[in-house]
Amino acid sequence: MWDDAFPSFLIGLREGLEAGLIVSILVATLVRADARSRLPQVWTGVAAAVAMALSFGAVLTFTAANLSATAQESFGGTLSVVAVAFVTAMVFWMRRSARHLSGEIREKVTAALTMGAGMLVVTSFLAVGREGLETALFLWTTARAAGESTGPALGAGAGLVIAAGLCWGLYRRVLKINLTRFFTATGIVLIVIASGVLGYGLRDLQEGGALPGKTAFAVDLGAQVDAGSWYATLVQGVFNLTPTMTWLQVIAYAGYLAVVMTLFVRGVRAPRAPKEATTAGDSASQPAADPGPVPRRRPAWVVPAAVVAVPAALAGLIVAFSDGKPAGAQTVSVSETDCGKGFSAPQAGRRTFQMHNTGRKASEVYLINPSTNAVYGEIEGLAPGTTRDLVATVVGGDYAWRCVPTGGKAVTSAAVRVSGGGTGRAVRPLAEAELRPPLASYRSYVTGRLGTLTAQAAELSADIRAGDLAAARTDWLTAHRTYASLGAAYGTFADFDAKIDGRPAGLPGGVDDKDFTGFYRLEYGLWHGQSAARLAPYAQRLGSDIAGLRKAFPTQEFDPADLPLRCHEILENTLQFELTGGTDQGSGTNLATADANLAGTRELLGVLRPLIAARDPHLLGTVDADIARLQALLDAAHHGGSWTPVDRLDPDARARINGSTGQLLEDLAPVPDLLEVRKSA
């Protein structure tokens, strides 16, 4: 459940912060101005937005209404831009209020609160409405993918509660500060928030195809910054700054911030216009105006009730008149004994099938070509009594459903024939037995390299015992590169990997912690002037740990399905740790380690090459070209026996290495899916 809840928790926190910050400032503004009578207008807008989001979620849940991805992005982007316009208007109203503060502040601020009730309602509505719609869409999508709604709902609820607490803290704080400073500070904060919302909205419009340039990136820190981390989520929630931003986003963000902030600051600093004196005599000379008849006021509950009832009623009508499934979707039933009930030949094109498990066991469901077993679409773990969408591109040919219940035998439906042309992407299924020969070859490779590593570790230990630390530095790098070339087996090494190649991060004592051992501990000592006598025990322990690994490896479990995953994961770690310099303990040889990681990836691809070629013959040519390009860039940083440290690379050279590694990772991404062990065969 935590896996399903955590992404929803992050989105609840982020979206709640975005909406809550603006609403908190609005509420605090009215309270400080002694205009509490205007608060119902803010809460009316919030209630309308919440009602709209809940109603939208109900429509998605009960009708499975499918907005296309581009429609979702365009809608959210448009709402973002409109929200920025209203927030900007509110900011300049705040600026005008700040300029006219004086001894009789309450009277002047109350008089300044002349923006109509509609402005307050619309501002709070848009602040909450966009985030509410995004949250509803995200939760619906997450629940559909997970096959359950409890985890996503709990995660989002926790995120929203924390966001509300943070915003309440902001509200309590601003009630105690000087009012003039409050107007100025909150205006500045809102401008920064609005600039981020504008950039975010334009990115949505780019993703939706309404604006060009969605692949023209001005900033790409995806390799250095984990977008799913708590700090990245917090920055994105408050400022809408993301690790990857397009030129349009950056220009809009910077341009809005520069222009609006300049106008705002100038307005705050401008001298206050003198107040025109009004004498008692002037007041007395004016005849009293006839107030006329007092207008009849409607009850205060009418508008809030209406803004909640209207979207709920509309959602109810949509649900009532909907057939409960996407247009053109077939409902196909699966069970332990009957697979594909209700399946008929669809028209060619992209089609949605609603797969409903009527049995008592979870089931793997595949849309296949019955003659070749090629897979066009799949659902893993369809739970009993649940319904999930399977979207696949259907072209001319034969199709059937294959269901594999947990602990049961595969059941295949009758085949149907689809007329028409076109080409659809199908994955040739892979049986676990097909991975056994590559696994045997790779195990043999690792066994041989562990023998080499044992001898290299012994030589390193001998250097240190002899006091020859210069030779020890050279032999340390040789041995560490050998170990770094075994990346696909790290998951198999169990506790040995932490002993041999563990980093000090997370240890209570850091580099001085007693549990900091292995290659990185020796690197730290060799490049920080520690004596041979101090390093000798660590070198001896490293040799013992490598010998222990060599003895244990033949009996260690190695899941064949891990091989395809490691093709991608080895270089993911390279990009995250080596190319950022994050593992360097003083030697500056991260690029040497990256080179060894690349060699390990090449070796792994070698044993998997026949299986990949049979499923995607063009992929290997692309990957080979990527590897050659990255290898040339790494070779350029290798100068005899030394390597250029990552932090001393020319910025262009570093960008090329990062970019080439990222491109190789992108081209390797299909390998785990191509070589996934499926039960459809």
C-alpha cells in the first residue's frame, strides 16, 4: 500500500501547498484589514473549487470518462495562465493598499478593499480549482493503475493535511507582523509563486501541443536532482521550479518575475500622494443624501450552497446518462476457466478494452497473436472483482486473449480476425528458460573477474604493507575498476557489496565510522595522507572480503530476470553517482569507474544480444553507436595513467558526457520490457 500511497502523498503535498499559500495570504489580508465580513467570499470560491474537483473525480470514477493526455495538459495550462492573471491583479491591489497605509490604517485598508466580491471568489476558486482538478486526475489515474483506491487516497489525504498545516503556520505568522511589511512581503511571495505557475502552465500547454518547443530544454538537471525527493517536491510545490524546464518556461518565468517585481517594488517605494483635507465645515455644508429604500439582502447561505450544488448536479447528470465506459470500449471478462468472454473483432486503431475479473484468483491478462504468441498489451495482477483498462493499438491480423490465473493454467480465448492494414508493436514473449544460457555465460564472466580481483587485492595489500603508497594508489584504481565492471551482479553479492564497495553516506561517524571499509575507505586514506600502518588492516580486510565473495558466489542466487534490468541500472547508477562526483573520496577517478561501468554494460549486452536481436533488430545498432560515442568521450578524459576529475571537466565536455549517458540510458530503456519473462507463451 505504501508504494501506492507515496506518489499520491507527494502530489497532495505539492498541490495543497500551491493552492493553500494563495488562500492563506488572502485570508490573512482580510483579517488584518478588519474585513472578516469578506471571508465568506474567499471560502465560497474554495468551496466551489473543492466541489468541482470532487465532482470531476466522481465523473472519472463512475463513467471512466477519458480525457486525452493532450487535453488534460491543455486544460490545466489554460487554467494556470488565467490564475496568474487574477493573482497578478490581487498583487497590485495589495501594492496600492501598502502605499496608502498611515495612522488611520484600518479605515484606509477597509476603503481599499473595494475589489468586488467576484474578484475574491474567482481568485480563491482558481487557486484551488486548478490544483483540485490535477489532484483528481492524478488520484484517478493512480487508483486505476494500482487496482485499488485506499493507498492513493490515504497518501493524498496525508499530503493535503501536512500542506494545510504549513499554510496555517504561514497564516498565524502573518497576523503578527507589521501590516505594511505584510503587504510588501506577501506581494513579493505571490509574484514568485505566480511566475512559477505561469511557467508550469506554459509547460502544460506545450505538452498539450498548443505551444511549440516542448523538447527545447534550457535547464536539464534530471541527472543531478531526484525529482521525487522531498526537497524537490517542496521546491516544486512552492515555486513550481522543476529539474527540467524548457526555454519558454524559463523566459516566461524570468520575464514575468523581472517585469512584475520591478513594477511592484517601484510602486511600494513611490511617495504617498498627499491626502486632501476635509474640514468640518465642508462636511456640514453638504446636504445629507437620501439613502433611499434599503435593498433586500439574500440569505448568506445561498451562494455557497449554489456553487457546491451546481457542479454536483452536473456530475450526477453526466454519471446518470453515461454508459460507464470510454467510447468504443469493449468489456471483456476473464476468470480461471473462461478468458475473453465478450470479445469481438474490434476496428483497427488504438482501442481500449475494459478487463473485468469475474473469477476468484488474480490473473495475468495478455492480448496476443495466437499463432506467434506475440504480446500487444498486458495487465499484471488483475485482482478478483476489479476492472482495469488495457489500451492497445490494433492492426490487421489475428487476436486472442490469454489469461494466466495465479497458481493455475493458462486459458486462451477463441481468435478473432481484424481487417485492415497498419503496423502495431508486439513483443515476442520470453520464457525463463531462454535466459538461462545468457545467465550461465555471465556467471562464468563474473567468476573469472573475481579471480582476477582476488590477485589484484593481494597486490594492493602487499604495496601497503611495504609502505609503497604510490604503487598502492595505482593498484587501488586497477582493482576498483575490475570490481566496478561487475555491476550486473551487485544484487547477488548480498552483504559483500557493502563491505567491499560501501560509501560513508549514512554512517553515524562518516569516514571515521568503524563500518566504513573496502575500496572507498582505502581511497580516502590513500589520498588524504594516512599512513601505511593505519591502512594495512583495511587492505587486509578488503582482501578477505573479496576472497569470501569469490567462495560464496557459485552458490548465490542469481535471478535470470535481473539480467535485462541491469542493462539499464548499471548506467543509471553511473549517472547518479560517478558523473556527479558523489562517490569521490579524493582520487578524482570517477570517470575511470564510469568507464568500467560501461565495460560491464557492454559485457552484459553481449550475452543478451541474441535475445534482443530476435525482438528488436534495430535497437542494438542504436545502442552500439551510443556506447561508441560515450566511450570516445571517456577516452578523451584519460591521459596515460590519470583521469580528469569530474569537477575539472570543461563544462561542454561534462555536458556531452552527461548527455551521451542519458541518451544511452534512453535507448536501453526498452530492453527490460523486451526481455521480460511473460506467462503468455
